[in-house]
Amino acid sequence: MAPRFSDIVEEARLSARALLDYGEGFFNPTVRLGVTGLSRAGKTVFITALIHGLTRGGRFPVFEPYASGRIARARLEPQPDDAVPRFDYENHVRTLIEERRWPSSTVDISELRLVIDYQRQNGADRTLTIDIVDYPGEWLLDLPLLAKSYEQWSAESLALSREGPRAKLAAPWHAHLASLAAEGRENEQAALTAAKLFTDYLRACRDERFAMSLLPPGRFLMPGNMAGTPALTFAPLDVAADGTAPDGSLWAMMKRRYESYKDVVVRPFFRDHFARLDRQIVLVDALAAFNAGPEALHDLEAALAGILDCFRIGRSTLLSNLFRPRIDRILFAATKADHLHHQSHDRLEAVLRRAVAKATDRAEVAGAAIDVVALAAVRATREAVVTRGRDKLPSILGTPAPGEVANGETFDGETEVATFPGDLPDNPEELFNGGFRGLSSAPSDKADFRFLRFRPPLVARDGAEEPSLPHIRLDRALQFLIGDRLQ
């Protein structure tokens, strides 16, 4: 199919922006690092811990430029994009360390510039600028919409909503959908109700009991200042994938708003932010999917495949930098590794590697480097061995957040608990075929700590210096993402 004129214009805009970025970075080498992940994966905590560790003396033995002393200092500077909100680093650090609370989740795009002064391995002094772009992973899942008509999207969304646990969650929306006449007159109240019920369905799918991941359109769950606008007031209709909407119909109204959503929300995000990235980390709350069951895990697998399909991937070259920037390194990170004993960390990585296996084949053929890691950007627990009768169980110790409930007990935010987090199977396929029943406490313990949210750790100050935040493999993530640019 021949490209549309609008697509040609969009490509010209991208090339012009790439030339501008290349010119600015010629004398000031810059890496644009995208940080994303689906809901509650820990994007804000990851960025905060990364910046805090580099600027305040974190412990990063695997991050070679830092461990060898070649990094002289790292500092924050004003970001280059004036229309993008600044990542609220200072407030997030205060929330983590002083209040021992987790920062608020990402609901919009934000940015921060980190400048690293370092010495190359040949002894020359250099500077590397890292522009960190934080954006919700749900927005990534919107990018495939650019290639889909309203009718195609409706058919796919309806088919998905009739599968597995989604069917029950979608029942109220399906009931309203059955009352609508797609070819009847356009009706604002019908559209408002359909959009609300469709959004309620998406929100219910995201609940940790179901942990579904494939939930476009992303702005329906985090509308921001677009809440209530016509561009967010539409929903799928039960129409033929190759059908034509009659003029003035509800179908035509929904289709028009769907196209507006792509023009107002999706294309600007792709053009102004996403298409300019050089490196990418995708954070994944895999534990939530494990505990929700194989349906959630297969949904996560599909979401990760959809995310990877969105990236412009391949080996970075002078020509690509000039006209069509590519992402040449992607790291998939299973977060909350501190909720498992270290004996299960390799298994956690193996499961995530299995989940992205199909999607990564194409990326590696294109020349992009792909890696998988289990990490905790801020470690909220520590390990211990708990004796129960004759059994010695490898356990984790942590302080549940105030108001957390397990086995009828409500925690006050001060009491530390010990729990056996369970073991992941040696064979990842057991998670995908339903042979794994989920993580839980020891069989002899009635308590179930699977979904407990632990408070950030209590860290002591070392004199006047801010304390370093404990982590698991944050340094390994840094080595993969930017280590080669600091040689």
C-alpha cells in the first residue's frame, strides 16, 4: 500500500528533528534514555535511585566507569525541552528517604538532564550528557493504533474482552454495547456512557488480582488534562472490520474521535519524544502477573511484544543518527526482585526472558542489543533464615506500609515481618501453562504476603552526607545502558 501524504510529512518532520538533535549533540555527546513500564512497575523509583546513586556516591561495583573511579562527578543541569515537565527528583528523594514512602506513579511524560564528567580509558577527559525521558508504558501500547482503523481496533478490542477473566469484567460495558445501534444517529450521552463503562473495564483489568497488561488506549487510564474531552470520549462498537460508517451515525462519531485521539495524543508523543530515543529500559512488574495466573502472564507477553514492535530498533550509524534515529540497546527489567530470595532471581530473569523471547528475535537480527535483568532500584527488604520446627526457610524481612492487610492483620507501618516468599519454578514454562500456583508463604503458614507493599528501607546518614540507597543490580542495568558510552 502506498504511503499516505500525511505519513510522508511526518517522516520529514522526524528527519528534520533528527538533524537538529545531531547538530546539538555533535560537540556535546548526548544519550536520550527512555524509561518506561506498565503501571506500578517502578519507573519513578528507578530514575530517582539512578540519579541519587550517581550524584551522591552510590555503591555500583558492576558499573565499571564508576567502580574504577573514571567518573569524576555527575550533576543535574536544566533540561533541553522547555515544553516537557521536569522530573521531580528532589521531592522524590525526600519522599523515599525522609518519609519512607514510595513516590507517586508516573501519569505524564517528564524529563531530566544528567551530565557526567569522566575520563576515557585512554586518559582523555570527556563529558556525556544523558537526557532521561520518563513516560507511562501505557502510552507505548497506543503506538500500534497509528496503523489501525477504528473498525480494526474495535474488532480486536471486543475479541480480547471476551477472553478469559476479561469477559466477566467487561459484562457491564458489553450490556450497554448491546443496546447501541452503531448505524443510528450520533448520541453524545450514549458515547459518554460507553466511554465510561469501557474505561471502568480497562481499570478493572489492571487490578492486581487480574494484572492484565494489554489495555489501550493508554490515556483512558491516565487522562490528565484531557479528561472529558471528545478525543477521550469514544469506545469500540460491534461493527465489521471492513465496514463503512454512515454519515451522522454513532459509528461515524466514534470513528472521528478515535482518529482525533491518534492526531492529538499518539502522533505528537511519537514525533516529539519516542522517535528521538537512543536507549530504552522497560520495567516490568512480573511478580504481579505470576500471582494473577497464566492468563495475566500471556497478556503481559503480548503487551511486551507490542511494546517492542513499537521501537525503531537497529544498530546506530551516522546515517541513522542524521535522518532516522534508532534504539540500539533495550533492557527489560523485572522489578521488585527484593520480594524474592536471591535464590529465585535467576529464575525471575529466565521467566522474563521467556516472555520476551519471540519479540526479541527481530530486534537482535536488526542489530540491537537486548538484555534482561532482575532488579530492585531501591531494596525494601533484607534476607534472613527463619526456623520453623525442623525447617530452615530462606526468608525476607521488611516493613509493610501502614494500612497493608494480610491474613486479617492490619500493619501499622512500623512492624517488621518475616515471610518465606516462595520459589519460582526451574522451568519457566510452568508459569505459562498453568502448572504454577503462584507465590505464597510457607505451606505451614496461613498468612499470605504475596501482595504486601513494603516501605522503603530506613537508611542511616553517614555524617553530613546523604545515605546511599540499597539496591539489587541497578549497577548492572547502568553498565548495559550507558557503560559503552563511557569507555
